[in-house]
Amino acid sequence: MQAELVCFEPNCRASYPLSSVLYNCPACGGLLEVSYAGPAPDPIHRKSVWRQRRLTNDPLNSSGVWRYRELLPFDDATQHVVTLREGNTALLDAPAAARYASLDRLRFKHQGFNPTGSFKDNGMTCGASQARRLGMSRVACVSTGNTSASLAAYAAAAGLQAVIFLPHGNISFGKLAQAIEYGARTLQVEANFDQILALVRTLAEKLGIYLLNSINPFRIEGQKTIVIEMLDQLDWQVPDWIVLPGGNLGNVSAFGKALRELVHYGFIPRSPRLAVVQAEGAAPFYEFWHAGGPFHPVGHPETLATAIKIGDPVSWPKAAQEIRASGGTVEKVSEQEIADAKAIIGRCGIGCEPASAASLAGIRNLRAAGLLGAGEDVVGVLTGNVLKDPDYIYRYHMGQLEGPNGTPIAPHFGNRPEVVPNDADRIAQLLEEKC
Ligand SMILES: *Cc1c(COP(=O)(O)O)cnc(C)c1O
């Protein structure tokens, strides 16, 4: 389909060619989105082509993002695509988590099974491909987390130079390790996140660096395929709810856009409802949603779930529209609830990083409040891999985990390693007792 960049603001809707290097609307400063025109795809034919592509070894077709390229703005530009075979993430039944949330059944779509271990890969493959289409040789982002890991990997694969800007002294080690390993140039700046973002914008323009922060509309397009692939895996049977954690709110915006487009083109008869879950110490969108009125950023967001530790989410206007359009809601969860839900997801043999567990914690709260029925079809999205934050895991199970304000987090589902003597009889006796 033909595509262009359009301002998201209803009163503006200015449009720009896909080849423009823009992050906000030059006319009004609003967010930008990709908008499609031209002949619509035929759902029945497309569904069967998409299914057949899974059987081939062609790089584009075996990517869980590019397989669905008819709904991405690269129709005539696939030669620029860089792929690490992202997507293709499992949809898993989790009976123990269903019981924990008092649901008959619960499935998780695990985006932590991506090449760099988070859903950022679904978006970054599109963002890096767009950088190549624009002829850029350098890409950058401001992030201490999964975005830098993903940017570094895709830039390396695409032959682009990656520059990662970090607030000095605020480094999440596991994720930073990935960025260094993938060869990104890593700059630590003596300033806070917002100051660095302003700095990077100036530098980007001056030096011709393409910015791949979550405001980038091409990342949002790639993340749409998370729900497209989910529905393909569900044989296009629409679930009642999709529940996911929210930080900068780019992902929920992408999900909502995908669902609107799928309904519009006739791929599905109706949209599932979207529920986004925030950590209680970083919940400006929750407050906005439930209080109404103007949006107030949180000055000092606090949560151990660092991937959703965002006080001023850039994509909140899009997220608000999408959640409203889907008939969805916004929930918040405590540090204790996140930690316990995470351990339960581990017990399912699945595992995830802390931010992802907000999904299950939120599902449980929504169920307890009666917003979800026991028999409703719910898919929770796990956004990041269990190995992203091993320190958190160890502390929880040892009873050493503390919330951001120093409140101890109880290991309700703790599983401490035991020290045993070098004595077969004694060990045999211990194992008999426990079983
Ligand atoms: C980025 C990220 C989030 C938050 O997604 P937003 O699009 O910023 O709302 C949640 N979980 C993980 C693991 C992430 O990496």
C-alpha cells in the first residue's frame, strides 16, 4: 500500500513523504504516524500467504515482522531491510498463572524470545531499515535499557554505526553489556534523561544521525506485528483482552494501531480490549486515565521494573486514543505484586523480566475487581527475557529484595538454594522429606 507520515493531532493532520527525517510534526509539534492509502489487502488471500511464508527459508518470510510486510511501509523498499529473524515468538499456555489470576485459561505472548530478548526488536528492525532507506550511516538513542541493546544489534547487522547516550551513573548492567558486545559507541553524559534527549536532538540534526527513540513512527509500525502474529497464531480468533505493561506507551499505541487496521481491512470482525499496566511509582498514565483532565508527568518515577520506569511517556496521546477505541482500561500494580507475579511466571517454566510481570499482576487485579470474567479469553504480553535482570531474581528468592523506597519485598514464592553436606544418605533423606 502507499504510505505517508501524517500528524497524529486531529486538528492538524499535516502529511509528509516517508523519506522525511522527522520525529515530530514541523507544523504543530504533534506525534507522527504512518498512514496508508491505495488498494486494501484482501484478508483471505493475505492470511493464507502469510501462513505459507512460515514454511520457507527466505529471510524476509521467516521474520515474524517482515512476513506481514503488506501492513508495513516498505512495499517498494524491501532491499533496505535488515532482519535478525525477529518475532516468531511463542504463544504459551500458562495454567499456573491462570490459577493465580483466577482465570480458566491464560496465554502469554512472549516477546522475550526475540534475538536481543525484548519486543524492541520488532520495532528496531523497521527503524534500522528506515535508516538505511534514508541513506543514514549513524543511528542513536537515549536509553539505559532494552532499546540500546536492540539498537546496537540491528545497527551492527545493518552496517550502521550505533551511538548510545546514557545518563552518567544510571546504568542497567545486563542490558548495557549487550550494547557493548554488539559494538555500539556508548556515551555517558552528566545530565538527566530529558536534558540528554534535547542534546541528542541537536546533535542528530547537526551530524545527520537518525534517532531511534520510541517516538520514531517506524518502530511503532514494526511493533504492530506483535499482535498480527498473535492473531495468526490464534487462527484469527479474537481474544477478549490483551494485557501489557506500559512505560513510554509506544507498544500499546502500536497494538491499538494494528487492531484498528486489521478491523478496517476486514481481517478480524472486532478488536480485543487493551489493558495497559503501570508500576504504582511510575503511573502518570494510570492517574490521567482515572482522574480525567490534563496529563501530569511524574517527576521522579520509582520502580524496580526499570523498563517501565518512565515519568513522562511520549506516546500517551496515542495510547489514550487506542485504549479508548478498544474499550480498554489502565491498571497499576505494586512492587510486591510485580515480584510475586514474576515468580509465578517463572514457575510456569516461562520466566520474564520484572516489567513484563506487571501484565500478570495487572490481570490478577482486574480479575479481582470484576473487570475480567473467569471465562474470558485473555492474552498477556511478556515484553522481556528472564535473563535480562538476574540480580532481581536472586534477591527476591533470597528475601533480600527491597522496593525503591527501601520497603522489603516478601518472597511469597521464594525458592532458596540450599547448602548440603557431601553425604549421599543425608542428601537422599533431605530430598525424600521435600517431595
Ligand atoms: C520498553 C519496554 C516496556 C515498555 O514499553 P513502552 O512501549 O515504553 O510502553 C516494557 N517492558 C519491557 C521489557 C521493555 O523493554
